[in-house]
Amino acid sequence: VQAGDDPVAWAEESTRIYAAHAFISEMMEWDPSDGRARTVADLAKAIGSSTKTLTRVCAERWGLKPVTVLKYVGLSQCKMAFMTPEIRKKMGFKTREQVRLFYGFKSAGNFNKSYQELFLEPPGDHWAA
């Protein structure tokens, strides 16, 4: 949709794009060091939106549920920590288990399966010395 086409449609589209951008930006800046898993409701509150709007944006933009997007962000953060010794040192991580738990993945089996499905390699392949 272009600004000159239909101003209302363009405004709605811009709002959706902004919401999606804010959604991703807010997720990537979260520090889960308080030890609790993040929920879709937490994220909606953090970016000043409703869970219904977030669900719609995620479905329209990525074809995913918000909880799935949260999981993918967490997996990406784990991969970055695995591949970057400086991050692990700064955060005090010595093992993959510490990284996994910090980013909210309690089950090693589910984490390993999800990680391999997303990155097509097991987590151990990404641990940099």
C-alpha cells in the first residue's frame, strides 16, 4: 500500500509495520536475568499493545503465533551466545546448559529438538572456543 493510494489503508499498514518492528525490537532487548520466562502478555504490555493485536501482527507478518516468535528469538540468542565467547564470558556462562536455562529453555530435549529444527544443526556444533 502506497501513501497516495488509500490514506486509511496506508495508515493501517504503517501501524502494523510499526507494531511488528516494535515487537521484534522489544524482544531482542529483553534481559531474562530475573529468571522468569517471558509471555506474550508481558510483551504486549511492554510495547503498549494488546495480545490480540500481537497475535494478528505475528500471523500476518510471519505466519506464526507470538509464542513461537518468542521461542525463535530465544533460540537465536542462545546461538549467538554459543558462537561468541565474549558474550559467554560477560554473562558468566561456562556450559550450554547455563545458556539454555538463562534464556528460558528448561527442557534440554525440547531445546535440542527446537534448535536443530531451526538451525538444521545440533547446538553443540555452534559452541565456539
